[in-house]
Amino acid sequence: MIRSILGTAGAIALLAATSPAAQLELNNGTLKVRTDNTYGGAIVWLSTANSTMNFVNLADHGRLIQQSYYAGANRDRLAEGQSPAWTPWSWNPVQAGSFNNTRSIVDSFSLNNGVLYSWTRPKLWDMPNETAQAVIKQWTQFEPGMSQVIRVNNQLACLRSNTDAWGGPVNRHQELPACYFIRALNRAKIYNGGGSWSDYAYPLLSSSGWGRPNPPTKAMAFFLQNDFGIGIYCPRSTTAWNCGATGTSASTDPYHGDTMHVAPLATVALDRMTQFTYSYWIVMGNQATIRARLDQLISLYPNG
């Protein structure tokens, strides 16, 4: 997205339902991950188990770590209230909400048996408050036997009318998923496999969009200056990824406008009633830890 910027052995915690953010949390003693039903059930927090430093950027509802999909023709809907910044635009349901931070509707939000689950009716990104004819589901849990790894299973069910104006399937890049991190994760690396990394000189967001790395193992990682970081593995990606940054700060503030962005991409033509599913993995640790876990995941899940 280019949004408003151009089996675990440890404890499992549930935040109180009266929390202002209405969040659910998993904590296995190594990592902590939270989802939030005011952001469509998307991931809003990643950190080590006892840390107060969140690695997810939350500057608007287009950031976070979340699902976003594209289908059909680009449409000029200015007369219907479409954002002038996002026209013409395709059918684009976004898990957290729309360009003006209107929230998507979460009908089910739970933590059971170590799995964070959400069932969401997403908003269309370009419209101020239009619920998409779609359902987005998400299951988030720790990867069994890997305390540094989070597994996320995502699903889109398209429920569009067979006469809607976006029309039939069109090949489009799908973000698997869209990830926005704090800007301090400013050392980007492509994982080549076999213990080998390549530095990636990411560009700043420009009129030509994001950079387009093509990781051969479908994995990249982003590190702080102290060598701690986050890796993303998505075996379902089929083309070069989106990757880049906004701003030049090294901010650790999750609400800062500067951000580091990455999205594994696949070219998929979604039809009016398509159901699309995929899995991806988040790995946290130093380079040696992330490398070892990526090697395991690539071996275990070469196809997702």
C-alpha cells in the first residue's frame, strides 16, 4: 500500500475487554504480539516479551501489519465522495479501515488455545466510509517449537455483486501482507539462503513508488543498529516485493510519520467471489537467530 504518505510453552495473556484499544495479546516469554479490533483485528504490536518498545508503525489505518487486496478496474468516484488523493482507484478492501481512519467492522475477535482470531468486514480504502463486499479473516499464533517465530494465516472472501462496476478479474499485485515498521529498523537485508545476506539500499517513497527487491528465498529482514530485527518470510510471493521508507529519521515512535515499509507481492486476479488464502511468518531476534529460523521455515514450508 502507498497510504496517507504519497504450540507455545509460555504464558498467553488477554488484555481486559475494557482496554481503550480493545487488544488481545500473545506472550510466550520470548515475544509479544497484539491484535486490535479498532484496527480491524490487524497486528498493532510486536516486541520482545518484556519490552515496551513496539516495532509496528501505527500512524494511520493504512499502516500496521495488515491485509489489503486489489481487484477490478480503477474507478473515478469523486462524485460519490472518493478521496482526491486516491482516484481513480480499484476495489481495495483494507483490514484496518479507510483513508480517513474510518474503522472496519470486526464481528468476531477472540483468543482461544493460543490463537488470535478476527473476522472483519473491511472498508474500501479510497472511500470515506464504504464497507467492502468482503470478509477478511486472520489467525495469529506462535510457530510450534520456534519461540522467536509468529505464524499468520490470512483469508479474503470476496462477496461482490455480479453486476458491480469494478468488473471481472484483473491481474494485480497483492500485498502478502502490507507491513509498516518503525523507521529505526533502517538496515534492510535480503536473505539469500545458506547463511548469506545481501544489503538492500531501499529508496525513499517517491512519485515512482517503492523499491522492488526480489529476494530469492522469499525472505527479508530489517535491523536496528544494535543488530536486533524482524524478518518476514512469505513463500506465496511470486514477484518482486515493495520495499522502502518515508523520512530519514531513526525514530522508534510507532506513531511517527516516518516508517519502514515492506510487502511481499503476488500477482493474482481476484474475481467477484474469489476466496484467497496465504500464510506468512514473522521472525524476531539478531541476524544469527533470524537466519537459523528462516532456514527452518524455508525447509518446512517451501510453498506456504
